[in-house]
Amino acid sequence: MSFRKSQVAVIVVNYGTAELALDAVGSVISHDHAGYVVEIHLVDNASPGDDAAVLATAIAERGWKDRVRFFPQTENHGFGRGNNLVLRTLAARRRPPDKVFLLNPDARLDNEAIAILARFLDANPEVGAAGPRISKPGNQPVSAAFRFPSLASEFDRSLGFGPVSRLLKNASVAFPPEQPAGQVDWVSGAAVMFRFEAIRGMDFFDPAYFLYYEELDLMWRLKRAGWTCWHLPEARIVHAEGTATGVRSHDIERSRRPTYWYDSRRIFSRKVWGRARGSLVAGAVMFGAAAHLVISALRRRTPGLPLHFLSDYWEGVFRPLLTGRDPAR
């Protein structure tokens, strides 16, 4: 197979989930993609342990060398920069692939999702990104299509109070898990197909992000440039969310969010809203979170916020936006 003749490039970026990453790659290889010529790129982001050796050995032993190009790294670049390694390699070709499909290492194809998404992009030249239906193992669907965040949505999410959520339901970031096919603001970065021309025009992912918000940032820039984004539930992916990062969107266990989540949130706020409006949104988040703690105490319930959320959000997001000075690390 010639990588230079492919129509879709699949990118999987692994960190500490070698066996799952091999399952993800295997799910791509096991489908025929309705005649689309597909190439696969596997990045190991300086995983701890022997992931790089496990991946390299498996590629050789399974006879995948003509299908999979391996990028072992000595530094963990994060999600966006890890994908950029491959995207810039593709851009340097005389004839890059028409489309790229990003697949999390803890996700796998559940049907001919790549072909379904690729056909849709071929038929709709104004579409810059498209994402599939995503379900947990066991076929439980999760939200995979979203609105851009707003002051109302961010206040509601930190408050977490049913009557207010019902009042602001049309501002909620997440569409329902069974959202029908249609145009949306953005789709999950766990499995998304981009038109290569579109994201090359954006200079790919913003390297300022380490992890989280980078796909939202990219799709926000695509929309500003006139591209559309679609959710196509006919295409199906299974995703064991959070296996590599330990952060899950609906996790009931109260754990502390990593510092890079707050860094990414601050970068996104400043970029999209600017310091003034970003500070206003951050203040609404802080107010909602404080009210959530009071309501939880009155109800004698465990708060639904991450541990140390108020202090971490203040240090990592709100205060830096107010002062214009990023926190010292």
C-alpha cells in the first residue's frame, strides 16, 4: 500500500493504553471502508512503561507494517500536539489525504464509520468536520454533539441545580445522547473526521493546549472561517471514556482535576471571549460552584464538583483572567 495514494488518514495517539490502542488500530484494519483507501498513523506519546516496545512488536508480529506508520516519542506532547506531529507530516506531502480521522486509543469502530463520514464530506463540500454516534461498551450512548459554551451554560454546569438546568436547557453544551443527524457547533474529539484542507487552513491544533479544549478550539475556528460541523449517528464508535486520562464527563467519583484542565480552560476563555468576557464567565462559574456547595450542604448531599474546584478554578482560571498574568508553575 502507498501512503501517498490514501484518501483518509487515521491518527491514534496513545499514552499508557497500548493494548487498547492496538484494538483501536485493529478495528480500523478489520473494516473495508467501502473502498476508501485508508492509512493509519499510531503515535506513542512517551508512555510510561514499555508501551512503545509493545506497540512496535505488535505492528511487526501482526503484519501491519504496510498499513501502520509508528511514531514513538520521547516527550508527552498531549493530544493536539501529538496529532500535529502526523498532520504536519501529511501536509508536507505533495498530495496529502483528503480527510483525517482522529480516533482515541480507548475507542474503536463499531461499523463502517469511516466510510459513512467520508461519503458525507465528499457530498457536502462546506462541511469541515463530522462526528459519529459514540457509546460506552454495552451500547449505552453518550453525548457526542455539542453547542459552544456560553455564560449561561457555564453557570448552569457549575451550579448543577435541576430547576435552573431545566430553565436553561436550550443553553446546555451537550445535546442528548440520541441526538439525530444534523449540524451542530462541535463534536467529540474521541472520534472525528476533518477535511484536511479545512484544518490545514487553521494551522491544525493550537499547540498552547496540552489536553482538553483543543478540539473545541479547532472547531470554533473552523466555524468562524465558514466551515460547518455535523453529527452523524449512522456512524458508530464505542468509547471507554477516560481510560488514559482518568477524567470522565459523567464520573460520579469526586476526584481532583489535573492542572492542565484549568490551563486549557483559561487559554480557551481568553482566546474565544477575551479577558473581560472571559472573566465574567469565570466569575459566573465561581458563583455557581459556591452556590452548589451551599445547596449540597443544605440537602446533606455530597457535592458534584471536582475536589478543590473553587480554589483550583480561582488559581488557574479566574484570577489569571482578571489580572492578565498566568499562574506560576
